[in-house]
Amino acid sequence: MSVLLVAAGGFIGSVMRFFLSVKANKHLIGTWIANISGSVLLAFFLHFYLNRTISEQVWLFFGIGFCGAYTTFSTFGNETLLLILDEKYKKAVGYVSSSIITSLLCVWIILSII
């Protein structure tokens, strides 16, 4: 049953990620938004799971399945590599830095507040 919950959440997360990519015309901003918003969602789900506010089934579906598929390290890595290969070093550093710093800052703020 756990595998099915993760798979169902992952299906929906990957479809949402694809939709966001299409809406952003496959630009960096789509991946950036997905990774930041996915990190924020994951922080909420983790907090509620650790405090036993949501069940393990909800955690498997949303936290592991949905957020795991919605956020995308492979696309992030590929886009960063393409920027480097195009010799857009400042943009690559800005993209990586803003992605990591913004994600961690948002998660820290959320976990500090709730």
C-alpha cells in the first residue's frame, strides 16, 4: 500500500511539475518555482508528520510522493550545467545560490513559525 501511495502522489507531483514547466515556457524560473514551493510544502508536511498531525499515509502521498516528484534536482542540475557550458557563469552562480538560499530560508522560517 505504501508504494501505491508514493506512486499516486508522485504521478500528481510530476504532472504538476510538467504543467509549471509548460507555463514557464521551459525557462529556469519554472524549475526555481517548483523547487522553492516544493521545499516549502515539504517543510509543512514534515512538521505535521513529525507532530503526528497527519497520518503516515498522508506523509507518503504528499511528502514523499508529491513533493519528491514535484521538485526536481535533475532538471536543476541540467539547467545549471547548460548555463556553465554556455559560459553564463554569473547566471549559473545566481541560479544555484538563489535556489539553495531561498529554499533553506523559507523552510527555516516556516519551521520557526509553526
